[in-house]
Amino acid sequence: MARRTHRLRITASLDAGVVKALDDLAKRRGLSSRSRALEAALSYWITEQERRRVEEEVEAYYRGRTSPEKREDKEWAEFASRSARHLEADE
């Protein structure tokens, strides 16, 4: 049995060009309605916003590292590189 999700009905005013693009998207993707197309577009946008947030947090972390932390990261990278070369040589 398919899982049913609770849906809320909302009203939104959109530019005619946006609605046309949404309708085109629904048709191309075989979606059953404009609502499904809008849901797909919003879901994608929400996921993308979360990905960007995580990316910004990771960037802030790396930019905020101290000199000793950067040195340690470099040492680990060099160690990993040497280990990888040894693994390749063993094959």
C-alpha cells in the first residue's frame, strides 16, 4: 500500500512566465499536475539550499583553522599519499 502524505492547500501569485515554465516542467517530467511540479521544484530548491549551507559551514571551518591545524592536515595528507603509493606498488 502506498504511503499517503498530508498535503496542505496554499495559494500563491506567480509571474506568468514562471507558471509557463512550471507547466512545461510538469509536462516534460510527466508530472500529474502543476502542484506536483511546484512540489518537485521546491523540494529541489530546499535540498540545494541545505547543500549550500553545509558547503558554507565546511568552508568556514577550513578558513578558520589555525596554523598548527593546517600543518597537521598537511602531514596527514602527505601520509595518506605515501600510503596510497605503497598500496599501488603492492598491486
